[in-house]
Amino acid sequence: MPKSYQREQPQISVSKGEAFVIELAANPTTGYEWQPDFDPAVLKLAGRELVRPGSAVGEGGVEHFRFESLAAGATRLSFAYRRGWEPAVKDQAVFEVTAD
């Protein structure tokens, strides 16, 4: 199981080829979604999944983004929480990823 990081842990150290998971609170029923921005030469988005703690309609959860490190070096991984039809960003999360 890959190691998980939350926004309170913005510094990520991995080995080249290692997978890791970013966990961010989300509620897609509001129209908002996390949109990741990263260098595809350094990181690969291997999957994303919304995990809900319960089954109530409209209930939020935690979105899991699984990344794989493709190359050694340092890069920025950022997320914007926004609605696709609105230019404004409601929230942001930024991580610094270092791979050796």
C-alpha cells in the first residue's frame, strides 16, 4: 500500500518508481472537484477515487489521487478545487515532491 499524504504534509520524499497517494476532502455533489496540475515527465496520475464514510445523499468524502514517480528530482504538485464552469478557485493544495 502506498504512503498517503494530506495537505498538512506538503513535503513528499519518494524513490523513483515509487507510488504515493494524496488525500483531499471533497464533495463532488456541490459541483466542485479537485483538478491536479503536475509535470507529466516527472509524475504519473495512476488513479483517483472518492471514498465516502457513509451512504447519505450529498455527503462528502475524501478523494484519493494515486501518483507514481517517473524520474528523480524535485517538482511541484498542485490542486485547485473549483467548478468547471466557474473561473474562481475555492481552495488550493500544494505539495513539493522530491524523488531520488
